[in-house]
Amino acid sequence: MNGADEPNREQLYRWWWSHDAAWYQAVKRKFGPEVANELNREALRQVAQRVGEYVRKRLPKPLAEMTWAEVVDAFETCPALMWPPGMVEFDYAPTGPGEFEVNLRQNFALAMLRRAGSLATYECACLEMRAGWFAGLGLEPDDDRIEQCLAKGGSACTFRARVRGYDEDTNTLAGVEK
């Protein structure tokens, strides 16, 4: 195969996520939506944790030495590595000491689920996936919640999180492994 025939990174992402969609639909048909949703949550958490570990190992300095804005940027790197631009559209912003908000305005998975007729029985795995990113990065959330959801008619998927160990005086994380 010559270089012109090799798939680019975005195409590889799309093929992988097409595999994921086909897998979900096959499990749903054979075992029902409850099993498909359970296995999807479990798999996404495991993959997300690996991605979080990958990001943590490549940070320029330990999380405990980073400002809160830098920690939020590190967390934002996790989904950016899992999906190419165009498949999801999101932004992250610190909202207070040790807190941040995510607004996901587009998610290809919801469009695919809608086309497959599976959106009504799909249970979002977002919190499990985020739990994987938190664990992989070595962060402990005190709170991680969904404020609104695209699948349930929201204008975005909005998540808010508060991380344990944030020190307002130093603008860093205390008690996080260096």
C-alpha cells in the first residue's frame, strides 16, 4: 500500500466508532438494551481510564504543581484524544475553585443512535466515561453531574464537576500524587 492509500487518523477514528456502534446494536439485538447499556458503560469507563493514564503520563508537570486552569486543560485533552473534530463539539471552562463545566453541543453517537432507532432505550455512559478520565488522571471528584442532556431535549450536554483536594490559597491540587 502506498502512502496515498493509507487511511488518515480521522478515518481510523470513524472506523473504530463504527465498529463500536455495530457492536452495541448487535448486543442490543441478541441480549436486550439493558445488557448493551451495561456493557457499553463498562467498556467506556475502561477505555477512558486508559486515556486518562496516557494523558497523565505525558503532562509537562505533575497535577499537584499545575494551576486549576491547567488541570481542566488536562481533563479536556482526554475526549480530544478519543474523538476527532467534527464527531463531537465541546468546550471546558473552570467555573470556580476546583470546579469546571463542560458543554457538549454535538455528539455523533446520538445521531447514530437516532438513525438506528436505538435512542429511546440508550442509557448515556457519559458519567462512567468521565469517571474513567478522573481515575486515569488521578483526580477524585466530589461531585460530577449532568445538568442537561442532548438526548433528553437539552440544548447541550452540560456537565459540572468539583474535584476533591483543590487548595484555593495556592490555586493547585493538594493531596494529589506528585
